[in-house]
Amino acid sequence: MTQEKPSLTIVRRIKAPPARVYAAWTKPELMVRWWGPDAGPVLSAEADPRVGGRFRVVFQTMDGETHDCRGEYLEVEADRKLVFTWEWVTLPERRSQVTLRLRTIEEGTELTLTHAQFFDEAARDAHQAGWSTALDKLDAFTAHREGEGN
């Protein structure tokens, strides 16, 4: 009998349409504007949002530490859904999986992020905090871009 690995789910209401939210997750020039768990800078972002395509984001946290994450897209439905692997370059053996679902609501988008297959509960808890802050930044960024179209 295998033990289920820890996971997390976060549901957010984002004040922007799904197309704008999806673009923020898949266009490197937008990813660099919001990604990461705090106000530290994103140093680089790459994305090829198609099944089998890859992404990579390098960011620095406020404590000066540099983090490098990457993954492969497993499912891609424009403006609706992304499923991708998630791994830290320094810990490739701790691969996990992220599912992002976007649903149109009156206020904009309901975003559901599920991050599954964590190595342990400590990793899950750290990612819970990081994703929560990152999604705050995403909401602020996409709402601020309102005049820029979808």
C-alpha cells in the first residue's frame, strides 16, 4: 500500500479575464512581472506552453537567495487549464505536479491551483506560503493591466 504524498489546493478570485491570467502564466515577458514568493526580482523566465514544452523561471528572494525552477507542460488548454511538472534545479528528484484551472466568473477569473506529489509536508507548507504570496502578486499585476486588453 503506497502512502499518498502531500498536496495543496488554493482557490482565488482574480480581477481579470481568464485570457489575461493565462497569458501571465505563459508569456515570459509577463511571468517576470509577478512570479515568486516575495518582492524579490525575477531574473529570467522561459516558456513554451504546449504539451511537451518546457518552462523555467529564475528568481531571487528578498533574502538574496536565488531559486531556479523548471518543468514540462503535460496539458495545455489556452485560457482554461495548464498542467505541468515542477522541480527545483537543485532538487530534481523532488518533482511534483501543478494543475492550474481558470474559470470565468462575474468578477473575472476563478483560479484553482493544485500542487501535488510533494516530497514531504514541509515542502508542501513552504509552497503553500509561496504560492499564496505569488497569487496575490498575480492578482495585483493582472488587475493593473486592465487597460491593456486581454
